[in-house]
Amino acid sequence: MSLILRTSLGCTEAVITENGGLKQFYEIADILSRDLNIRFSHKQDDFDSIDWEFRYKGQELTLHYSIYNGISLFPTKTRDALSKENKAVVELANILENRLFNVENRNIA
């Protein structure tokens, strides 16, 4: 797994996985809740996408799932995102990448 950062939304978007499914989305949400004590404040589940909003170190972020684009993380305000929100996305994405990578390695052995 390799972290992909893009700015097509007008903010920093961290693509956790381009082909992740619902099961992986819920695994990531569980890591955020269990390991980082994150509480989701707003959950919007649509036919082909899910957006769960939360606060991380005072910044409003969104965990996003799309059947077309996979799983990503970005500032909730997207185009109006502040630099510190974009930095929080990168920081949190790196934490997730390390935790997911370690879990995958443990399952291989």
C-alpha cells in the first residue's frame, strides 16, 4: 500500500486505497474510533458513497468511500480548507497507512 495525495478537490485528499470496499472502509473507521478515540459527528450514507465527518486535533475531516474511487480522507470544507486542515489529513493518513500496513503484514505471516 502506498499513500496517494492529490489536490483535485481544492484541498489535500489522501487516497487510502483506490479499490477498497465497504469492509475496508469499516476497518478504517474502526481504527479511527478504537485506536485514535475519534467520534464521528455526521454520517451520510448514499447509494454509491459514504461520508463520515469527524474532528482530528481540532480539524474537521471527512472519511469518504466511493464504489468508483475507493477510500479517501480530506478536509470537510474542501475548497475552503486551511493549511492546518490539509496537514492534519496527511498526518492522519500516514498513521492509517502504518496501521493498515502492519495489520496486512501480520496476516501474511
